[in-house]
Amino acid sequence: MWRIPAVALMLLFVAATCEELPCDDYVDYMCACHDADPGFDCEELELALEGADADLQDQCEIDLAEQEADDADAGLECEVGDTGE
């Protein structure tokens, strides 16, 4: 039987929790690129997607791809920079 040292398990856990999630990417993009849009509230979006489950993460990935495509079609160029957080 294989035994995985506790340190290895801890490293796997840390790597998994530090992973950027699709909803985080979606919120970052929307807050950076659409914060000035009428009716858009970045804080509201952050709260709505905080702790999103796997199904919602999948939807965020789809929504981000669609929003980026719509923005490209509209000629909106926006880059989400690394905030160092």
C-alpha cells in the first residue's frame, strides 16, 4: 500500500487552493473592463460569485469567453493585469 507523506498532501492542498478559478478570472475581467458600465457593480458581482461551486465555475468560464468575444467584436481592448495579490 502506498503511503503519501503529510508534507506531500499539504503541498497538494496548497497548490489546489492557490489555483485561479474561472469565476475569479471573470470577476477580475469584468471589474477591470466594465466597471464604468451603467448598472454594473463590481462588489455585487464579487459577492455573488464568492465560493462558487463547480457548476458555477464552469458557467463563469463560458461567460468570460463570451464576454471577451463580445468585447473583441465591439472593438473594446482590455487587458487584466496582475495586481500582485
